[in-house]
Amino acid sequence: MNLLALPIIFACIGFLVSTKSWLLFLDTLNPAQGLAVYYFIVFITISVLQYFGLVIGGQKMQSFRQTIGEILIIFSFFILFNFESQYVQWVVDKSKNNTSSNCTTVYDQSEDGATYYLVNSSINSPEKSRYITFVMIPFILTLIGVMLVQEKIEIGIL
């Protein structure tokens, strides 16, 4: 498996799924429709990754290192597809001209919610925090995860 392919794919997906238009589209769906879209994306993403050999399936994890690598990849995946962060709430409320909406902290207790909270607490800029949370962090965590899962590291993009 190529070292940079999966991290680059995750960074690109992160860029796309954190756009204002995508988040506003999701906001037009009821919970059942949104869940159906979510699982359709999960299915398509995993299918495409498997087709290109970027998902390690059917391989028994032989070491703690590989297990940590898979967890980092899974964590990155859910940063991209949970849509449970303060950034999502900020985009949706701002577009509705409503800034008084509050969510409980339980809402933010997800991979993307907690990561965005930590990043935005330091930077306090929603757009900069978006790029760090949804593009840079998934890229870095997935890159580390791929390196931990692989038996042998290969350098190259495709």
C-alpha cells in the first residue's frame, strides 16, 4: 500500500465534507435521510478504498503497533463523517442568521467534535480550525496509522 495515498484521500474528503454547501445540504435532511446518506457515503468510501487496496481487510493484526495504526485510521475516518462538531453548528446557525443556538457538550463528544473543540480553543478561528481539524489532522493521523499498519514502508504517492 502506498504511504501517502490514504492520507491524501482523507485530506481531500475532509476538505469536501466540511464545505458550507455540503453542511447546509445535510441540514435540509431529516434524521433518517441524513443517516441514510451517511451510511451510503461510508459504504461507497470503504468500497472504493478496498478496490484500490487501501483498506486492510481480512488480515489478522499481528501486533499492537498495527492495532494502534488501525485505530488512528478509524479515528480519522470518523473525524470526516460524524458532523457533530461546533463548526457544523456554527455554519448552520450562521446561514440561518441564528447565533443563539446551543448544543450540549454531549453533542461534541465525538471524534470530530472533540478534535474541533481542542483546535478551536487554541486558535479561536472557525475557518482555520476547520482546515486543521478536517484536513490536516486526518492527514497526519492517517499517515501515522498507515505507517504503523504496514509491515514495510513505501515512499510514493500512487
